[in-house]
Amino acid sequence: MDRDGIFPADGESESECAAAHPVTILVCSTCRDESGSDAHPHAGSILARDTSRAATGENIHVRTVECLGNCKRRLSAAFEERRKRLVHAIDAFLPEWRSTDSAGGTSLWLEGPRGTDSRDLAAAAASRSVIIEPGDRFFDRSDKPTRFMRLGFSSIALQHIEPGIRELATAAGRRPAAA
């Protein structure tokens, strides 16, 4: 891709592409239909083919790329499943704690009960192989609250979420650890 965002076709220089096709349309060839089916060809490939046919003779270049990341299928869907699993585990093992349950993102905010010190809890949780991020550093106040923390889940496999929250609950003095 050149500095103007032009993608040359195979065997075509960037300047030739810009001269021949003043408009380039990018189509994600890996996008699926609304059901999320893995059927081939993917809906994105069909869209690219049909767009290319429609653009014939119109001086428009259609280029396929893999996953533009604007859908809820692959990575977004995985994060959403992890978020749901995390919220469920928190509700089960830390019922008096409050979590943010907003869509999107790769972390969740958690508020412990009064008296919770997230820095102390982070140290206790780390000794149990659970990493949390104390939340006081995210507040721009002199009297920073200590009971907030951030839990990242982008690199945690689904099967490790519930055991991790059980360990966090144990570190917080809430429940016994998993066997």
C-alpha cells in the first residue's frame, strides 16, 4: 500500500494501479454471513466477486483482504465469550463484588466491597498465579479509591477463567480454592 492507501493488483506497480483504478474497494474475504457459518465460499468472498463484477468497466479496483476486524465473528466473538464467562464466575464466587458488564474491550473493571485494598489483593492473587491490575492508578484524585481493579481477559483461555476467579476469591478471603 502506498502513502495514499492504494493497493496495486498482482504484478501492477503502485503508480500503474493509481492511474488505472482511481477508486479501490477493499472487501474482507473471510467475513461470514450473519449466522456465523463456516460454509464456503464465505459471504465476504461472494461479496468481493459480485462487487468486482458490478465494477467491471467502471474504473474501480476491488481487492480482497483477510479480516478487516469490523465484525463480531472471530476475535470479537472470542472476547465476548470470555467476558461472559468472567462475569458469570464473578457472580458465582464474588457475589458481593460489582463488575462492569459493558460490551467490547479486553478487560473488565471490578469493585470490591468496602475495605478492599486492590494493591494488597494483587499481591495475594499473584502468589496464586492470578494477575489483576490495581485500579487506583487510573484515578486522578488525591484520595484514590483502593477497592477498584482491572481484570484483563484477552490472553486467558476460557477453561482458565473460572478457576482463576476461584483463586482470586480465595486470595480475597472469600471462598476455598479449587481442588
